Amino acid sequence: MTVTTLSLKTLKEQGQKFSCLTCYDACFAALSNEAGIDVLLIGDSLGMVLQGKNSTLPVTMDDMVYHTECVMRGNSEALIMADLPFMANNSVQDTLNNAGRLMQAGANIVKVEGEAWLADSITALSQRGIPVCAHLGLTPQSVNKLGGYKVQGKNLDAADRMLAAAQSLEEAGADLLLLECVPRSLAEKITQQVSIPVIGIGAGNVTDGQVLVLHDMLGITPGNKPRFVKNFMTETNNILDALKAYDNAVKSSIFPAEEHSFKN
Ligand code: KIV
């Protein structure tokens, strides 16, 4: 069945979880469909995962359009979400132009990193029929400002600010939220207090959906793995079965377990 932002909202209302995985090409899009993955994210993580760069900052709109087209060709039923890369949301007009390119390349929804200041851009996108996922918490495009890839929302002030941002971005017209690296208790509060579906990564099993970077869950990313990553290949030794195991673990709330989550 074709996944839409509305079908994800229905799942949230029914208390059912959904799965999301990054995807950068047609072959993995087709395999992910076969495994039942609901949302394919063309993340700007492709800069680090595919291009070997040391952050997501060098990723361009042309890179994102190219990989979105690749994923679109292999996909038949998942919702395709594509990232607006660093500085592609400089102004409302830039956001509209760049989101338009991603939608014409095959995206069904665009994802933007930021905070409450995204509201005007989200409203403008929504008015033009472009669904939006607002990415809060650890926003890797701001790694230089954040001082590293660190858990966000740990103190009361920061947690209150994130909750307020989530509520104002829902009001501005966001269709989904993504929370990266936030304490489980804060993710739970935000998920309960907004009516739009919330996808988590490093946010505990309390959000409506989960996302992982494909190469991380296949155990092929070199170097140290973040705490929230699980390698699904160790149990299956076969890519399709690993994708199915991830989908199943998310939908049955087995993943993420306590050891993949952060406390305050
Ligand atoms: O770029 C990306 O892959 C992401 C996920 C890690 C959430 O934004």
C-alpha cells in the first residue's frame, strides 16, 4: 500500500509504529520496499556515507536531486522524503525553490533542519502543497555551532524550547517531526503533545517512527558507531533479511532498546 503523510498520521492515531531508513539509490529503494520500510529518507548523510566527507555541510542541491531521482526510480510504495541540504533554506524564497526541485525529482516530502525560526518557510511550503518534516534536536548541519554531535535538550530550558518549537512548527504546517539525539523522556513528551507523527533517531522507542542510516544498520560504516545504532546484519547475514528484521523490530517496539537511548 502506498504510504502517505496521511497514512502515517492514521498509524499514529492507532498507536502503531512505522519504519524509516535512509536510502540513496534505486536498488536499495526496491529492497526496502520488499522489506516493508514505510519511509525512505534521502538524507544529506550521503555526504558522509557515500562521499566520504567529514560532515554534511558540503552536500549540494545537485547531489540531493540526483539521489532523489535514483531512489524514486526504484521505489513503488514508500513515502520518499528528501533533505534540504546546508544553506538551501537561507530564505523563504530559497526554501521554496529548492524544495520545488526535490519534489520535481520525486520527493513526496522535504525535511528541513532548524528550530522555531523555520515557521515562515514551513507555512510557505505547506501553502504550496509541499509537505514538510521539521528536524529538531541534533541538527548535523549546525555541528559547528553545537560544538559536536551531542545529545540536545538535556537541561530544562533547552527541553522547554524544543517542545515549544515542535508545537509552533506543527501550527505552522509541518506534517512530520524528526527528533535526533534527544533524551527519551523529552521525545516521549513531544510525541504526546503534537498530533503529527514524530520520527526518532537516538530518541528512544517512544516516538511514532524510527529512522537509521542504512549503512549503519548494515554494519558497513567504518569507525565508531553512535550509541543509538544497531547492526541488523549480525543476526541475519543477508541484506533483505536485515532490512526486514529492522522493520519488524521498529514496528514491535523492540528497537530501539534501552541501551540505544539517552537519559537526561
Ligand atoms: O541525513 C540524514 O540521514 C538524517 C538522518 C540521520 C535523520 O537526517
